[in-house]
Amino acid sequence: MSNETMNADGLTPEIICRNLDTVKENINKACIRTGRDPKEVTICAVSKLKPIEDIRIAMSSGQHLFGENYVQELVSKYEILADSAEWHMIGHLQKNKVKYIIDKVSLIHSVDSVSLAAQIDKEAGKKDKIMDVLLEVNIAGEESKWGFTADETLDAVKEISSLSNIRVRGLMTSAPYTEDAETNRIHFRNLKSLFDKMKKADIPGVEADILSMGMTGDYIVAVEEGATMVRVGTGIFGERDYTK
Ligand SMILES: *Cc1c(COP(=O)(O)O)cnc(C)c1O
């Protein structure tokens, strides 16, 4: 590998583009296997802890949507690329930081409390904006995870959808870490069934069309189980360096 083609993290533009193609290909196959239209599935490329150059490379091969976890990082990347890319907030969000991202992101995946939703509503109101959100569900009931329990979710959707500057678009989950994606199939199936229940409830102000589930290790299974959005980081940009 020449230094010219290698960026700070070691993946060449060719590899990032090839990775993106592989993810698309895997999604297409999973859709075909399960009788779904591949157009129903959107890739949110998770660029956290990755340099702006990697994002530019992905953009040059047609990727438009990026997910970030940390407010400061999102803001500094936004300052460079602005609306030439579309940004989603996918990580845990503190109430006092909502104001920094409210006018920069098109979707917040990680609404995990009614009080956070109320804060988003307030800040969106100040910008005269309707903020699209997903409710994060701790579908496997893990001790360490953010999110509503499956039992709390429908009531929370009702409460949050009554806020005037928020539009609930669906649900999101991060399934347990596993070496074997098949063990998460049940969790994806459970979230899909909660999503269908939410749709059927026909709650005013809810436009349930986004089911965000599946990461590098398990997105194929998630698509087979009905994901409409997958959040893939490592599978596109390579391993992250958390020591930086
Ligand atoms: C980091 C992260 C991802 C991407 O994880 P990969 O395993 O690298 O694909 C997806 N969703 C959330 C919420 C994340 O924090």
C-alpha cells in the first residue's frame, strides 16, 4: 500500500468503496431471500471516530447518510461538510446537548426517555422545526443498555407523539453483542412485532416507517427480520480506535 492511498486509519479508498458494495450486496441478497424490496432498506454509515476523509470517500461512492454517536464530533464534522451529507444522531444524547445538534441532524435514533423527548421538542420549537425521532428500545432487556423496555414502549410513543415539534418515525435497537448473529434473530423479530403493533395502534402524529436495527455483526439477520435501516460502521470503515 502506498502512503498516497492510505488514510490515517489504514483503509484505502478502494477498500471503503468495496466494503460499501459488499454491504449493499448482502442487503440485496437478504431482501431477495425474504421477499422484500431492497429499496426498503437504507444504510446509515456509522462514521464515529473516523476521519472526515473516510466520510468523503464514502460520499464519492454514493453514500449520503452518516450516523454519529458523540455530539462534539458530529458538530465538528458538520462544520466541515454541512448539508452535503445527511446526519443522524445514533448515540445516547444528554438533554443539555440537544441544542447543539437540533438543526444539524435529520433523525435522532436514540430517544430513550420522555424527558429527553420533551427537551428535543423544546429546542425544535425554537428553530421552528419538526424533529423526526425513533424511540430506542432495550429489546433484550439488558442491564447495561439505554432505552425503553418493550412493555413501556407503546405508552412512551403515545406520550412523545403528543409533543408538537416531534414526529415519531419508528423504533431503534442495539441488539446484544454476539459472535453469532443468529442469537439476535429473536430480538429483531420481537422489535419488528412491537413496530407492527405500534403501526396498528394508529397513534395520531406517528408515522411509523423506520425500523433501525442491525450493525456490522448482525445486519443481515436484521434485514431478514424486517429492518428498514441498518447502522453499519466497522463493516464499511474498518475497526475503530477507541484509544484516540
Ligand atoms: C457504533 C454503533 C454502530 C455501528 O457499529 P458497528 O459494529 O461498527 O457496525 C451502530 N449503532 C450504534 C448505536 C453504535 O453506537
